Amino acid sequence: MRAPSRGTARSKTGTPSLWRKGAVRRTATTTSSSLGRILPDVRGWRPTFRQQVLSEFGGRKFLVLIGIYGFAAIAGAYGASSGSPDRWEPSDPSVDLFILSSITTFFAALLGVAVSFDTFFRERVNGTFETMLVHPVSREGIFLGKTLAQFVPYYLVMALLNDIGVLVIARNVGYPGPVQIAAFVLLAPLVMLVFVLLLNGLSFARPTSRSLVVGLALWLFFSPFVWTLVPASLGYALGYEVTEESTSDIKSDYSVFANRVDMTNPIFAAIGMVSMTGDEDADDYVEGVPRAAPFLSMALWLLLSAAAGVRWVRSCGVNRPKRDHPFRLLPHIGQ
């Protein structure tokens, strides 16, 4: 009896082996393509990281921005530990560190805007953006390398300056708890990364300085100067008593509601991580907020900003259908 050919060999289930191999191969190809759409291709991020780190350290902008943050950290630590008879007692180092974190996180977000708003805009102006894309690196690799190079050096220096701020508080009133110090030194500066991810992605996708306007708008919106209007408006719409007394009372119903709304803000989430890890007096400033809320909020902000940045990077250069001009019926105005 003649043996069957290799092309017609059948398995125990009666299915030709070549068909099964082809099905497995197609399944593997489909799975890899699906993962490729989800997971970013970060080829070439290391040389991009090294090149951008040297560029960051070699510029004056690094020294200027670090000088601003250092002044805010040290002067803020001295002011917080000196106290205010009307608002807080200067003898509680945990509360003083919470007050200091509200200052440093505000400037950390500003550093994120100042560092990343023109990252790829400068590359386009200098004519090196297209050259960068023809190198054996992926778009996501360029995005990741530049983002890490802009964040890591500032993060390390900010952590050092935060340590100096803790020492200033310790010299005046004593040391806060070790967990709160770790949250202030290591976790609070992560708010800078949220802005760097968002603005780098926008700067990659849009060859204009629009990212500066967007970055400043986001920073001002999330800042305490403007953001306080958000819980106040929502509280008034939901029937809370929004008065000066309810605002100053940190345990009132409106203050509890405002604290929960504040956790949707990345700057206030960073402040909340420091407050949650402090003693009871510092914990009172986030009354009514679940203990894990600020940590989850910061993690979600980092994931969403990274996803948005990668999405914008992938969409750069993709042909889109042209939109109708809003003044198409009035050509003399449209021109």
C-alpha cells in the first residue's frame, strides 16, 4: 500500500495537517497584529533617550526650571513650618509637609508644561524631525525616549530638592512620618509626567506651537486658582451650602464633597497622596475621601495620558477626510 503524500497527511482528527498548520499560522499572525495595535512598538528608544538627556542637561532651561522649583521647595518649607495662627499650627510637621506639597506639585506641573511644549516643534523647525523618522526607530520609540529623557532628570532633582524641604521642616518643627516623606519625595513629582506625556504626544502630532496654549490652559484649569470653581459650581448645582463658613470648615458636607471632586484633578491627587499618608491632622484635609482614591487617580491619569500620547503619535501623518469649511457658503469670508 502506498504511503500518503506529505501534502495529504491527516491527523487523528481527520483534518489535513497542512490545513491545521495554516490555521495556526493565521491565528498567530492575527494575534500578533492585535497585540501590535495595543502594545506600542518602542524600537530605538534608548539612543533617543541618551541624545535627549544630553540635550536637556546642556541647556540653560534645565538650570532655570530647577532653580524655580528649588526656590519654591525651600522657601515653601520654611513658610509652611513657620505656620499661620489663622489657618494651621506650625508645630505639626505632617501638616507642614502637606502644605508644602500643595506648593511643589503646582510647580511640578508647570515644569511639565515648560519642558515638553516644544519638544517636536523644535525638531520640525530645525529640519531634523523627518530625518529622525527615517532612522531605524519607531514613532513610539522616539516618543518614549524623549519623554523619559525629559522626565527622569527633573524627577531625580525634584526628589533631592523635596528632601531638602523635608530637612527644613525637620529643623523647625521635627520630622514627619517616613511613609509621608516617601510619598512626598517619590510620588508627588509624578504629576509632572502627566503633562509631559500629554504635551509630547500633542507636539508630535501637531507641527505648531499649539501645545503651549493647551499646556498652559490645562495647568491653569487644574491649578488651585481656577479648579476651586469646579467643586463650587457642582456643589451649588447639587444643593450644597456653598458659603465662606462651609468652605473654611474642613469637615462640612460641602468640604467633603469638594475633596472627592478634587481627586479627579492630577495636582490635587498628588497632594492627596501626601495628606493620606500623614497623621490624623493632615488626614483631616481630605476628609471623606477613600484612602486609595488619590493613588488610583494618579495611576489612571498616568495611564490615560500615556494612551492619549501614543494615540496622537500613531495618528501623525495619517490621511483623514477633509472637513467642510464652516464658511463654505460664503467664499469671500472663508478666503
